[in-house]
Amino acid sequence: MTQDRFNSLHAIRGIAAIVVLTSHLVLAIPGIDLLVWADPNATRHFTWRWENVITYSPLHIFWSGHEAVLVFFILSGFVLTLAILKARDSFANYAAKRIVRIWMPFAVALLLAIIASKALFVQPIGDGYSEWLQHMPPGAISIKSVVGHLLMTGLTQHMTLSPIMWSLVHEIRISIAMPFIVWGVLKFPKAMVTLSLVLLVPGAIWPEAFSLTASSVTQSLLQTSIYIPIFVGGAFLAVYRDILKTAIAKYPTVVVALMWAMGILLLEARWIIYDGLLFSHISSGVGAGLIILMAFASPGSSRFLDKPALIWLGDISYPLYLTHFTVLIAVAKIGTLIGAPVWIVLPMVLAVSLLVADIFRRMVDSPVQNLNKMFSAKPRTA
């Protein structure tokens, strides 16, 4: 994997993390939350009200949190496939590395969320914020609840301290299975495409498959199944990366721009085309895959994304994802306490989130990555 390709995907990871943060900042604005979760058959339509403009137009790309997570999933499938193809780890070593990489920073971030919740427990979030944010702070914290969070069960009551962890539940399950997915893509590519289509069936007949929380572990596992095809797509991109890169490199700039536009359009299909659960899941997955494809296969796109600021965002992307919601709750509570208006508090959340993420990277995430090297085997040689 060439350095420019690595940097471009690293930059995409950082951009996606910022989009997730921005999504929560926007949802904290009164009225936006009600618009986003309104009945699509009754009220979802484009008007020239500013709330509708940023929601039902391509501008939604700047705060499409769920769609950004799908980009993370495609990217994980791609990067993990490259690592699996390069390394000669045993499955036990591979699984240990994935658990350490995902779980340990999460556990530290959860501890920070508990400390912040206890320190500001009695302070409510003011009426100047959305109903969604006002109802987000957890109630009483029990040992049973904390253990449930740490076990990543995916149950509703075990994600109150860290609402963003729904994606980590699916990520850790699927990433551990990635060696089998990569083997299937290499040996039986047509069968893997068929399997991916079959795994989408729950989404066609059961709307709860797209819920971010679950009432049972069985339900949570079924929810995981609809995200496996996203990782499979990332694996296909990695396996056929050289062929794809050769083909895309021949495209003129205008075609590359149109492919980027198509990727964004498909990623945002839920908001600007049609809000069907399965339709938007598939179209957003394809759009995320197209974005990743252009990021690593288009030389011009790779150069454009290879910027120090974007690489830094990539470096702090996981810490930012883990900690930004705790920062949002804490700063909103402090802002309420001192009477600061929302339009001042939310930019402060952005700045503090970036600062906390960088500190978390230096003190937690980087040491965990160094620890992970203990499980690494030497790469295969030609």
C-alpha cells in the first residue's frame, strides 16, 4: 500500500469523524432533531426554511453522522483486509489485536463519561437545546449497567453512557470475523456477493434491523448482520485495489469529479432521493464504497486529501469519535449553568472536542497501538 494511498484514506477517516461530531452539534439545535426524526410520509420534504435546506439537500453531507459511520465500516473492511493479506498472524493473535485496539480506548472513554456524568449529574441541560440532547444524559449509573457497557452487548440499557457505541458493537463483532470474510472474497467471490444479499434480508422484512439499540442480544446480532455486507464491500475494494487503481487512473478529471458527486449523492440518498430503510442502507453503502474507491484509486484525489491538517484529523479520529459526545454533554451543562447561549456553546464543543481528542490520542490511543504490536507477527515476504 503506497504512502499517498494510506494518507488519503487516513484523511477520509478524519473527515468522517468530524462529520459525526458535526451531526451531534446540529442535532443539539432546537427543532432540527424533530425534523430529522419526523414521519417521512408526513413532513419530510424540501422547503426554503434553513432547517429544511440543510437537511434535505446535499448540504446534509456535512452532518451525516450515520452515513459517516458507513464510511468507517467500508474503510475498516478495506484496511483490515490489507492487514490480513500482509500479515501472518494466527487467528488468536488477530482477534486479540482487534479487541485491544477497539475495546481498551473505549473502556477509558467510558470511564471519562462516568466521571463527567457524576461531576455534573444534578445539572440539567437547558431549554435552549434540542429535546434530543436534553433527554440524552443518563440517569443513575449502576455497576450492572457499566458491566453491560463494557461487554458491548448492544442492548439499549447498556448504551446510555455512550450512545455512539452502537457502531463499536458491530465493528468489534465483524472485524473479528474479517479473516473469514477475506478468505471468502479470495476463494469464493460470487458466493460472498450472494451471502451479502442474503444478510440484507432481515432489513427487508424487519424495520427494527436498522435500530441503533436492541431489546435482546439476538436482536442485536441480527442488526449486526446487515452491516456485514458493508465490510465485505471494503474487502472487495482491497482485494481488487490494483485493478481498480489502474482503471481509475485513466479517467479524466471531469469523470473523477462526477464519480465523487455520484458517491455523495448515493451516500445522501435518504435525505434527497427516498427515505426507504433498506434502499437508503444499500445506496449509502454503495456511496461510501465509491468515496473510498476514489480516495485511494484516483491520483488527483489522493494528492488533494494528503494534507497535514487532514492527516492529523485521521490521527485523532478514533479518540474524537469516543470522547466528543461526553464533551458535548459536559459543555452544554456548563453552558447552561453559566447562562451561555447555544451559539457560543456549540463552537466551544467543537474546539474542546478536538483538544480532548488530541490529548486522548497521546495518553491512551497511541500507547494502546504500541501495546498492540506485542501481538503482531512479521509480515509475509515475497
